Amino acid sequence: MRLENKVALISGGARGQGEVEAKLFAREGAKVVIGDILEDEGRRVQAEINELGGECVFVTLDVTKEEDWERAVATAADQFGKLDILVNNAGIFKLGLVEETSPELWDEIMDINSKGVFLGTKHAIPEMRKAGGGSIVNISSVAGLIGTQYSAAYGASKGSVRLLTKATATTYAKEGIRANSVHPGVIETPMTAPNLLNDDEARERSIARHPLGRVGQPEDVAYGVLFLASDESSFMTGSELVIDGGLTAQ
């Protein structure tokens, strides 16, 4: 098993991509803490993992609140003795061109997508240091690599994640703490469905952007996250793993 004896904390683990990551990590031997604001869904995922023989704990986590991150990291250490892996997965997507974006919408997206990753990283590092190292995997987006018109704030937030990842990687490499970012294309999840996949026309537009001729599934991303979380990627830090069906190759 690729994550045997590892302890992982996954934000946004109650549904969508985070749920798939949590279940995959558990199958690969990790003890998993999932954090989310969606308590009912989070406890369902916890129960499903434990019923299948895994070890999972749910903790309420609003990624914009520092005290919630402190509690989530402490839960991993208290329940499982350490923290090896952090997946900053939680995020939101809302449409808005530059002129259409209110300061309130900008702040909401930046707080969750950018500040949330910063706070998770900040509080995971001391616990990883105690463990002798660790892997931080930050979920960015193709919107963190190329300009997109559909959401100025989303692109800005994901670009921020990309460079925060590099700053973390170079700062903590000598302590054995790695940080890498993942850049998915359009993935079929509850986050993208209301905006990019909400009807047949929107779905066809999204499919047309990807040379492979389909949108991605959460599993497509989860296996990349698993690789970065595992020791198989031990010589990777500050890197960008693009999982986009060829979108950015055009």
C-alpha cells in the first residue's frame, strides 16, 4: 500500500474530489482526517471509510478560520500520533468577469481558495517537522497557470496557490517538507456542475476545451494527488502537476 503508516489531513473531504481522495488514501493505507463545513456529508464519508476497514475521523473545518485549522491539525496528532500529509483541497468557484466582481465576491473567493491554503500550510508545518518531514499537496487549477475570462477572482486565487506552493517548497525543503500543486482542468464535481456543466450546451463547451474529448473525473485528479502525497514523489517539490486533458497544451 502506497500510504501505509501515513497520516493525512484533507480539507473539503466531505464530497466531490476531496471525498474521492479520502477514500483512495484510506485504501492505500493512510489514516485520514477529513475537514469540512458539511458535517452530515463528512460524517457519512467517515462512516463509509471505517466500515470498509479504514481509519477516518471527521472534524468541522472552515478553512478561513485559524482556530479551525489548529483544531484539525491537533485532531490528526491526537488521534493518530502525527501528521505526514496535508491536502489543501477545499475551494469554491463562482463566475465573474473583472467588472462584474464585487469586493465581497473577491474576498469570499480569495479567503477560501487562497487564505485557506495559507492557514492549512502554516499549521501543518510544525506537526510535519515533528514527524521528520511531510508532503503538502495544494489543489490549484489550470486557471492558476493561464488566463481565464470566466472568473477573475478564481484565477487570482489559484495563481496565489501556485506561488505559495513554491514559497513553501523552497523554504522547508531542508526539513524534508515537500509542497507541490495540482492543476486540474474541468472536473465533474459539485463545485463545477452548477456553472460549467449545468446543461448540455455548457457541457459541450467544456468538453471542447479538452483535446482528450471529455471532462475529468475526480479519480483522475485523486491518483495524481496520491502520487504527490506518497514517497514515490520524494524528489519533487515546488512542482506543478497538470491534469487537464490537454487543455493547457493548446
